[in-house]
Amino acid sequence: MGGVLRRWWPVLFLLAVLVALQSKLWLGERGLPDARDLRQTVEQQRRENARLQQRNDALSAEVEDLKSGEAAVEERARSELGMVKPGETFYRVVEPHSQVAPPAPASSVALPPAPSTVTPP
């Protein structure tokens, strides 16, 4: 019996070390459960990044539109500031049961002339 134990003790020792290392991998700190949680966190961050990238792209397109064209600036001035051109009449349609009233436009404020017609002082 002593010869059998002497022959198998290195194998049993290596098997015990293997079981200890595997248990640390499967169940221990920074093991597979933590890796799964990290994968979920990374996936959530990727979705958030994609959503923010779409928002940035839309804002960049809006900035380019405002830089390049007068129509976008005019439309924004009309819708957000309630501005009208000289000679135009502003009409506001009020819904009978609306709870939130839109801001009153500054009807006496006119849009500045197009940049091509601006004369230096």
C-alpha cells in the first residue's frame, strides 16, 4: 500500500491544486460571475454611447444647417421667437381647452435682412 501512495501522491497533489484554482475561477472574486456583470455593464454602455452618438449627429446636422442656410435660421426665429418679417401679419390660433399657452410673439420685431443685402455702416 505504501508503494501505491508513493506513486500517486504527485497526481493527487496536482489534482488538489487544479480543483483549488478552478474553484477560484468559477466561484471566487473576479471570477465568472463578475465577468458576466462586466459584460452586461459594457453592453449597457454601448447602447448609451450609440444613443448619444445619434443625438450628437442630429445636433451636428442642425449646426451645419444653421451655419449654411438662412431658411433654417428664419424658421427657428419664427417658431421659437415668434418673429415676423416686415409687412407680414402674425396670427395665433388658440385651442379652446389648451392648458399651456405658447409664448406671445414679439410682433414688432422683424428678422434682419439677408446677409447679402446688409450694408456696412
